[in-house]
Amino acid sequence: MTPRIAIIGGGYLGIDLARRLEDVAEVSLIERRSHFVHTAALIRSLVRPEWLDRAILPYDKLLKRGRLVRQAATAVDGAGVTLDSGERIGADYIVIATGSSNAEAWKPEDSDVETLRAAQAEAHGLLTGAGHIAIVGAGAVGTELAGEIVHYMPGRTVTLVTDTARLFPGFPQTLGGALRSKLRKSGVRVETGVTAQDLQSLTRPYTGTLTLSDGRTIDSDLVVPAVGSRGRADLALALPGAEEGSQGRVKVDGYLRPSTLPNVFAAGDAADAGDGMTIVAISRQEPWLRKALTTLAKGGTLDDVGEYKPWGSPPILIPLGPERGNAWLSYVTAGDLVTRFGKGSHLFVRKYERILNL
């Protein structure tokens, strides 16, 4: 009998895992949206609207034998998934890959693609009309957005604000130092070790000035919150024995299981598996999950696979527009050339077009 696998979430991990398991299992991908949203390209589309159609890619050609279930999952148990319509999807193995939430312009909350298009158009209009833009949050999203603005919208003043003492504190200082130097040379004012006070919104850009925790005021026209992601782990946290980890994620064991249910797994941004919330981490978790589920489907055990090992020093690429940036390659900091060809010039759009059979 062919095993049944239900994957909840059509993000970076879900789409790749679903298409790769079609040959060994009856796959159901549960995703309420009609389109995959490629966050890296969404950042650029805020300043270059023509990129939006490259950032929002339809699911309808992804699966050849499996099925896409366009509903929201409301509950998970050991026998399957309950949908918001009341329908049940029976499954022998379940993967919760519900991702994370962030500011609306690059992590849409609504399932309607047109709502995302409207939010993007509104944000682009605000950016176009602003002379001084303050970005709150200097993770990958905020830093990349600062680089995109100064490259594609010259003449604007950009201030990047972070409460950490340096950029990218989870990586060697050479990465954050190199990025800060390039941002400053391009005219970006970088404020480290201060907190933004009384933000009017954590999810949408808004017009206004910005007050810092040290009492200073940034005389901006537009404030853009990019304050970091939080895991969407409600489904997993409702399981028996589940515990919340960092950033709203669910803790998992060495086999990426969040609860006492042995056939339910959690991965990606929703799971606190020892990895950061990055596409790179997902690219490490997906092969392990694929191997584990393939082994189980063929009658093996998780002991045959071995525990998942998080990436100790994961690589990361931070473009500052299409031509400049820096990357950490697990052993050395690389500069413009590697970052441009590795990500900045194309933002992996063709990769996801291929995965989605476009």
C-alpha cells in the first residue's frame, strides 16, 4: 500500500519536499494560497515593481501525481489533518512547514494574491514619495532593502536602525563589518545598539518620524518596519507534549518531531531545530526529511537515517542591490563578485520557476 504524506505549507520547504516525494508516496500539499511567494524577490519588487510577477509564482504546475489542497489546516493528529472546511486529509506521515510571519510587504498574511499586489503597490508609492526613509531592523530583510533603495532610488536618504551592537551578530564580525562599510559608502546611515520607540505599526510602512531609545529623533518621511520573523507554529504547538522554543517556533527532537506523535514532523521557520530562519537552513532540512520519509515509506525506521544535524556555521548571502554585497561561506567572508553571481543579480528566481515547473 502506498503511504500517504500530508505537507502543510507551500513555502520553500513544502514545495520542494512535495515534488520530490511524489514518486514514493501519495502526497497532499495543503496550502491556502494560489501562488508561492518568493520573499527575496519581493524585497526588490518594492523598489522595482516589474519584479513582482517574478516573486509571485503559481502552484498549479508543481505536482504531477500529488494534489494541491487549497485550504487552511486547522488541526493535526496522528491520523491526518483537519481543514477549515471540516474535510479530513488522512495521512500516514505529516510535515508541518507553516513558515513564519513578518511585515506585510514580504510576508503576506492574506491568501489573496491581489491583496499582496495592493500592499506592494502602496509600499512602492510611499517609497517613491519619501526623501528620507528609516528602516527598523537590520536582519537580512532590512539590510537588503536598504541596499535596494540606494541602488534603484538614488537621491534618497536611508537610515538603518538595529538594537544589536553590530550587524549580523550571529555571524563572524567580518560579515557585518563589511556590510556596514559598504552601506555607509553608499550613503546609508547605520544606527546600531538603539531601539526604535513607539512604532505606529510593526507590519506596514507608515509616514512619520522615528524616535530612538537614546532620545534622538530621526527626521524621516517614511518608517519601514523590518523587525524580524516569528514562527507560525500554532498547529504544532497544539500537539500533545509540544513546547514553544525561540521566536515563536516549536521545539523538535533530533528527528524533527515536535510532539509525542511519532509520525508528525515540523521543519522550516516553524521549527526550532537549531538552525536560523533562512532559506539555507531549509535547504539542509529538506534533504534530511526527504530521506527520512522515503525510508519510512519503504518500511525502514528513523534509526536507519540518523538524527538531523543543524548547520554549525551556515552560509548566507546579503546583496545590497544587484551588484554589491557580502556573503559568509561557512569559512570566509566573500565580497561583491560572489554575492552578485550567487544571489544579487537573479535572487534565485529561475530556481523556483524550475521547482514549480514553470
